[in-house]
Amino acid sequence: MIPLSSAQRRLWYLAQLEGPNADYHNRLAVRLTGTLDREALAAALRDVIGRHEVLRTVYPAVDGRPRQQVLAVDELSWEPAVVRVVGAEPATGTLRTLEELWADLSADLPAVEPAADLPGESVTAAELAGAVARAAAHAFELATEIPIRAWLFVVHPEEHVLLLVVHHIAWDEWSTGPLARDLSEAYAARRAGRAPQWEPLPVQYADYTLWQQEVLGDEADPQSLLSTQLAYWKRTLTGSPELLELPFDRPRPPVASHRGHSAVLRIPAGTHRRLAELARERGATLFMVLQAALAVTLHRVGAGADIPIGAPVAGRTDEALDDLIGFFVNTLVVRTDLSGDPTLGEVLDRVRAGTLSALGHHEVPFESLVEALAPARSAAHHPLVQVMLTVQSSTTAAAGLLRAPGLRSDELALGAPSAKFDLNLVLGEAFDADGAPAGLRGVLTAAADLFDPDSAGRLATRLTRVLETLAAQPHTALHAVDVLDSAERRSLLGERHATDWMPTRPTVPQLIAEQAARTPDGVAVIAEDARLTYAELELRAAAHARRLTARGVTPEAVVAVAVPTAELVPALLAVWRAGAVHLVIEPGEPAERITALLAAADHVLTTAESAAALPAHPAVVLLDGPDDPAAGVPAHVPLPDQAARLARSADRPGVLSTHRALVDWLAARQSEHPLRPADRVLQQRPLWADGAAAELWWPLVYGAAAVLVRPDGHRDAPYLAELIRDRAVTVAQLTPTMLELLLHERAVTAGTDLRTVFCAGEALPSPLAERARTTLNARVLPLHAPADAELELTGGPAATTRVHLLDRHLSLVPLGVVGELYVAGPQLPRGLAGCPGPTAERFVASPFEPGARMYRTGDRARRTVDGELVFAGRTDGQARSRGLRIDPAEAEAVLAGHPAVARAAVAVRGGALAGYVTLLPGAERTAEPDLLDFLAARLPEYLVPATVTVLDALPLTPDGRLDRAALPDPAQAAAADRTRESGRAPATAQEEILCEAFAHALGVERVEVEDNFFALGGHSLLAVSLVEYLRARGVSISIRTLLRNPTPAALAGAAGPAPVTVPPNLIPAGAVEITPEMLPLVELDETEIARIAAAVEGGAANIADVYPLAPLQEGIVFHHLMADQDAVDVYAMPIVLAFDSRRRLESFLDAFQVAVDRHDIYRTAIVWEGLREPVQVVLRHARLPVEHVEIDPRGADPVEQLLAAASTRIELNEAPLIRVHTGQEPGTGQWLGLLRIHHLVQDHTTMEVLLGELRELMAG
């Protein structure tokens, strides 16, 4: 038999990986109108199969390696299936021709739902489309079935639908031409009553396979064509991204389903003509032009500047191959460099150079390239390229499948094909009668795992716009290529969200004063044991404000506030009434931090007690100082555009925000989530932190009460839980980290008054949110608040907020594309205090509104078609792995969903992802491999962290957020142990078998339990060989299982025994004679059965069953027979047990005999003499052999004496393969028992089970 070609090998490998499926079917469906001779068509199809050997080839595996087996024509019982269509509906029902689709500009590929069953002898007209789709999806069994099928649906005598399905292993697009030519010629001949008179084909596909191997040579030969071209590809593709980041609608699943959505592209004749002219001007081909446009489109939707695209080449390098049907096509990887913002014309020049260079090295099969480059193996995506571009000379090549007088042939659309790639673009040229360009038309197929149907349509539309721009304006710079239409641009600019700001809106001090006038006795502030009413708050704030004004505090001066918690709110309000800006300093902060903060302050407002702990400052104002001589000085009333507060990070001054921004923000919050006067709002975060204004001023402006925490209490979960309960808190804003901690506090879980919990500062995992809603019986709402802007987002912008998602050129990114989030509107702060450089970097001029500013948040997000913002992490929280930008947040969300995990974090450590978890109370300490397996089952391989570390608690920042910088680095030794536990011996027989199998498949001397099959050079065909090798030894795994568990240790946990049906035992009870028919598991004649009966005690009447040895037993028997008869029996491991009395020993032996009676394996002997193969013989009865040893009190150690007495071999033909030696320890009442159980019937796990069973038997 003949080996497969390189291209065929990969398809065969994929069939083994995924099982029989329709992903690689080529479907040709044509409507035949006119008079059709069905018998002539059937004969013509058989003629074509006879002419082309590849159409009658099956692909069995021999020793795990596939081979071509060409069947003779007379061996085939092949006929097209004929199905009658009954009913009065129009001809082909919902099936439409491609020409009809191209003529209808509003049409798209029809969605055809396959029928549940293959069509029988007839279907109704309404069922026709589903029946055709079902027939087209019927999978081939390549090992036993030739790769072509045909169905003929008889609609009526003058109309038929012919469906040909050919597996890609025997077909490529070029094959349509030879098939149509040969089928038409054979049909004409058969109609004339004769066989076709063809010239014999010069070669067959099998000849090409052998020729290809000869031409390419051996990779080990540095002078061979294969070796030199592989060296080129390795250089060319080094650093190429293994995965393109496309605007997916959902995460990539671990295993691709290959379902697809399709969208039709129609490029008008004028654009087609200009593109052809551009190609001629640049010395390029139309394919290169289309590839440049596709690369630009992908770049503009977020794929980056390094775009690898797959391009098919015919692979028919000799004229003798042109008339052959077969799989010759090869895939080239053409890498397009879009760095440096080139013009479209320059991009085309780069594509031209790259394509010509690739074509100069096109002989290397794509499959060989994959094996040589060894990208990470995954069932989730195609290796090396996920985007494919095919350009055909005609999109309706199958329309002329059968040409005959009086018969018209029209190609039918069968709906979306399978999605072998993330994106697959097939375009064809049309020409008018004069041969001039008449338009481009084709189909973009997008993987349904990743894209919605509308997304596929938008991508097709964006590509169309890029082609139009390239045709009309090739000098356009890359960043200026617009893929948006005017309606989408208006929507993205946020016009629907923008509202006019109310210039008459008052400031926070004015609003609180108005509230105090309405509810003077209402509780405003609860701080530790103190309470302030609105009236008291107003009085204190006014007094403090007059004091500040008298001491020279001027508008927008920075006042550091360091006062006890009970005085904090009046002090802050006083600073505002004086027209100044407050900077909060908490008691207990480090001295160095306080010194740095005071240096930024013009004045310090504090108390005499607090001042003693502060560094010296030239302008200190004491709240509790001597009488104020200027008590009559009126307080300043701040203006809306004056600075209000100086938020900061833990150790430095930060954002300077205005009264206008704060009030606008508070109004938006109240509009979305109205507070009631009875509400009590917890101020959980430090008041210096960003976003803390929400918790403090929101309740005070709208008549509720603010509940303040003690200094540093915001990180104390038990304290916060009691505060929420004791102060009847109804609304709280917490970090997800703190929310998780509170859910373990009895004070909260036993019931509180909480009705709403906002979560901000970190991503809120869905499992945590759901658990909190259930436990607290409260709303749990995620908020997003950019750190340096007085705003928050709950998925969409607030009233006066305009949110833009932009690329690095400040251009709008399309819907679904991740961009950096910029915020515009009146709520923006002035900037970063004292930091003009960072302010200029973060607050930039808006290209959309003259004179307006935008704030660059550093957050990444995408906008859905519904206008919802979906956050995608931080620009500074990303990693790059294998050329792909990845964000830890996705892995973090999945890790948090583990049932034992309370809180999860994923960070970048050493260029790799590292996971960290805390566990739920009562959860077992989940081992790292369990967590990694959980992630591997739900994430693509590149998103699975290298390590997962279990922590007692996740580190927190001073404001209660997760402190990612403080997450510990996984120990290098631990990481090394996880990837390769060097020197660890196999712990089980299964690991031992797997290590041996790995070494055999890889051709190496030794493989250890944590060695990765693919890292050691394994590739697809070696993987198939390994699977077959293991299957022959009773270990059943699939290639997909190997991909996900590529080490012996991991595979041992995933592999299972091959599924077998065990026939019943046919030896009847009481039988005194055994015949061959009674032994379905072994082939033995009567003579051999007689030898077995003579070899065992009790003869045939004592035989319960006979069956072959397991593979591992075969090796042990072989070693036993080859060993020296006097040598120590290494397979009979001794175990010494001590008994406190003779009675206890006898009880043990009685229990052991019961175990022997219960378990067949303990009554088994091995018989081989006079037989073709050794067999296991199970006896009905076997006595446990016990030998008493007299222990010499003057001799060696009693145990050594027992061992010496029991040093003989266990004879394998004497059941049970167990020996017991007993002896009394001299001078004591203690007895010793030496057990020797042969490894043929025992392993470590079985010993544990046996001892447990014996304990239970002895206990009664």
C-alpha cells in the first residue's frame, strides 16, 4: 500500500482527532433542467470513479500509520442514491442558485437546517432543502469508504437536483474542472450506448504521492529541498502571532465546533476595474490587492500590525497533474507587516514582496511546516493561520458540472459551509462578454463559536469600504482608512448620550445647606459613636469655614485635612465653604507619606491632638484652637468651576476635580439609583480615594445619612460587617474583594438592612455577584469608575458623559472592536495636581468637539450593538504570549467560577500568567493540577496560567482593592516541578506503560512522567502512532485527549481502558468437562484444554474460567520465565505483619481465605506449557497456602528468619499466587505473618483495598 501525501496526512489526522464529520466535505449541488438520462448519469459517475483512482481509495491505518488502498472498480457497489420529490411546491423550494443570490443585492446565503435523517426513497418539496443539506453533511468513514457520494433528487421529469459530496482528502477546487469535463464526456458516451473513449491519464494521485516524497527529500539532509525551504519558513514566521486578535463576540471555546455564519460580498464592476488597474500599476496580482485590503481591514478592527493570512496555491507543478482529480492544493502563510502607518499603496507593495517570496518556497507542504514550527497544539483553532483568503476565476465553477444538449446546469447555494478558520474569505471575479472586469463576488465565512451573524456581515461591509478606498485613494495612510459608515459614526460619537449641562446647577455646599433647611433634625453623619444632624453639620461647617477664611485661606488653595473621623465631614465641608480644595490625610498613615502630602498643601486643618503627630507646617489651622478673632468674617461661596477636591493615590496627590464635575456626577447617580431619606450609606473607602465622594456626598446631598468607618476600618471585614448590621446600613459601595470577605461574616449573613450593594474598583466575577445577591437578598450592581474622572459607568454612560473607544491615533474603533476608553463631558477634572506632564498625557484634546478635552482612562473596552460597554481590562495589565495580546481578566473570571474558589486573581509574572486563589470555607485544599485542569477545560491553552497558587488571603491595597503588585511570584522551583518533575519515577503501572509508549513513539530512550509529548518533538502523525500503540495495549485515548493531556502523568488521569464487551462465562456450574465453545475469550483446541486441566489442582471440574493475559502481565511472565530459578523473586514483594496473639493471626488467615474465595484474581494460575500463548486459569476453589516456621530464639532477627524461609519463587501455575509464612516471636506471645503476593495479581492500590477488606472481615 502507498503512503498518504503530506496534504492528505493532515486531513486524515484531523479525522482521527475529531471523528467522522462534514467539516472537510466539498459539496457540489446543481439544478439540472431539461431531459436527463438517469441511467447514463449513474454509469458516467462510475466511469469517472474508475478513471480517477483517488475517488476509489480508502485510508486504513497500518501500525498507526495511514496508507492509501486503491480499490478495483469491480469491488465497488457504488451507485448514486435516487430520491423522488413529491408535492406541488415550486421546483427546488427554498434552494436558490448562486446567480439568483448575486442578482438580489439584499440576499444573503440562506440558512438551511439539515433534516434529522438521511433522505429515503422520497421527500416532499418542503423537505427538499433540508434533505439536501443532511445528505451533504453525512460523514465519511475514510478507513472503509471511498470518498465520494452522490444523490439525485427527482423533482419532476424535467428537473433534478444532483448533489455530489467529495471528501477533501481526494479533492480540491481545481478538481471541479477535470470532474466536469470527464463527467460530461462520459455522460455523452453512455447516452450513445458506449463507454467513454478517454486517453489514459499519464499519472494517478498515488504516483504524485511518491513523486512528492522523492522531490522534497529528507529533512535531515541539509541539501534537500524540504530542508532548505523549511529553513526559509522558520526565518520568515519567527515571531508571527499564533492567534490573531479579532473582534470576537464571545471567548474562544476549548474545542472548535466548526459551525459558521456567512455573509455575501458584492464589489461593483467599477471598483473591480480600478483594483485590476492598481494591480497592473504596482506589478501585483488581483489576489495581492485583495490580500492587502483584507490585512488592512483586520488591522482596523484590532488585529494588530502583524497579520498572517493563509493563501492556497494549486500545487500542480507539472502539466501531467492538471487533468487529475485529487488534493494537491497547498497553503502558504503570507505575513503582512503594517507597522509604521504605511499608505495603502505601500501595504500592497509589502504584500507583493511577501507573496512572491512565499511562492518561491511553496513546495513545502503546510503540514510539514506545522510539524517543523510546532506551534501550541489546540483543538480550539487552526495552527499558524486563522484567516484564509481564496480568489477564484469564477464563483460558479460547478455550474457546468454536467454539460449536455438540452440540459441546463445551475449551481445551488447550500447555506453556510463549515468554518475551518476564524474567517474564510472566498472571492471570485466576473467578466463581461468582452472579458472586462464585471465585479467581484464571494462569501465571508466566520466561525459561529466566535462571531454573531451580524458581526460577519459588518466585517464584510468594512472590507468592501477598504476595497473602495484602496481603488480610489491608494495614497491614504493606514490610520486614515475609514471602515465606518456615517450612521455608525454618529452612534459611536455618543450623540444619543449627550445632554446639555445645566449651568445654574448649585455646588455641593449649597445643596447640603438646602437639605439642612428642609430636614434640620435628620441624621446626616454617623461616625463611630457620634451623630450629627443636618443642622449641626451646617453650624460646624460654617464656623470652621469662617476660621479658615480668617486665617488667609483663599479660593482654590489646597487645605490638608487631618482630623478625627467625627470631625471629618464638617471639616471637609468647611474647606469648600472657604472656596478651597481639600486633601484628606488619615490618622496612622506612614510619616513619609504624610510629609509628601503636606508638601503639596497650602494650609493644614487639624486639631491640637492630631497636630502633635504631624510634621511641622507653616500654615496650621486648629479646629479646637483659641477663640477665633474673625468669627464674623463671612464664608466664601464656591463657584461651579472652582476646584473642589484633590483625590490621591495611597502616597501622592492626584486628581484635581471641580464642583461642577462632582454635582453633575451626583445627579447622574441619584437619577439612576435614587436614595430615600431613610437610607444609610456606608462610606467604606478612605475619603482620599478616588470614587469616595460617592459614598459621602451622595447621601448628604439627597437627605440620607452617611455612615463613616473608623481609620483603617475599611480593610477590616469583621468590623465592617458589624458596622453594617449595627448601623442599619442600607446601601454600600464595596470592592469585590471586600464583598467576598463580608460574605463569610456572620454579622452579614445572618441578615441586614442592605438593599443595594455597588461593586467598584475591580471586576466583579459573576459567581460572586450571584452568591452575594442570594446571601444578602440585595441588588448587587457592578460599577466602573475611571480613577481620574468623576464618573461611573454601569455598562453605559451617564447623562452628561460621552464615552469614546479610540485607537492609538484617536480614531473611533468600530462596534465590537476593543479600543481604549476615553471620557468627555463636564464632569472631567482639571487634571493631575502638580503634574503637567502626566496631565497632558491623560487629558487630551478631543478631535470630535472643538475646545473640549477627553480623559484617557487606560481601560480597554468594546461596545456592543446595543450600546453596552463591555470592559476588557487595562492597557497596562496585558501580557504578550506567542505574539498575542492577552488580558488576565478572562482567565481570572473562569478561575473564580471553580466551585472551591472564593476569590481569584491572575497576574503576569515573568512573561507568563500566574493564578492565585483563596478557597471557600470548608473546601478541600484543591491541588494546583485540579485548578489547572478546570481552566484547561474552559479556556484556550494560551489563556491557562502556568501556575495557580492557593493563598490564605489575597493582598489588599490601602483602599481595599486587590493589590496585584503584592501577589507573590510563584517559586521558580515549584514552576519547574509543575512542568517537569525531573527524576520522578512512574507511580502507577499506567504511568509506566505511558512513559514506555511515549519513548517508543518518539524514538527516545527515556521519557519521564512530566515530559510533554509535543515539546519532545511529537507531531500529528506520531500522535496517531502513539494512540494506536496504546490502544493495542488496552489503553484507550483519543488524539484530542492527548492534546489536552500531553504528559504521561496527565494522560494517566484522563486515559481509560478501551471499551470492550465482555462475553458471559459459558462454563456451567458443576461441569466436569470443558469444550472450546465454553471459552469465548481464548482460542484453544481440545488438546490444549486437556493440558490446562492436567496442570491445575482439581482438573477440569475445578476450572471456573480461562482468558488471556493482559499486556502488562505478558511482560511479567516473560521476565519470570527468563529469570534464574534460584534468583530472588522480584515480583513477589514481602510484607510482614505482627499479631498480638495466635487467635488474632488465625482470624486474619480466615479473613484472607474469604478474600481469596471472593476475588477471581486470587484464585488464578498462569499456564503456558504446551500452549500457543500463556493463559490465566481461574479455579473454583483454592486454599490459601500457609507454612509455619519455627523461629530460633538464638538465631537472627525473627523477621530475617521468616524472610529466609520464604525466599523461594512462587510458581505461577499454582493458585493462589500468594504465600503466607507464620512464626511465633520467641519469648513473647506475639506472632508474625509474612505475606508474599505476586505482582501478576496485585499492585499497590489493590494491596490497600485488600488490607481494608481484611480489617472489615476481622471486625465482623
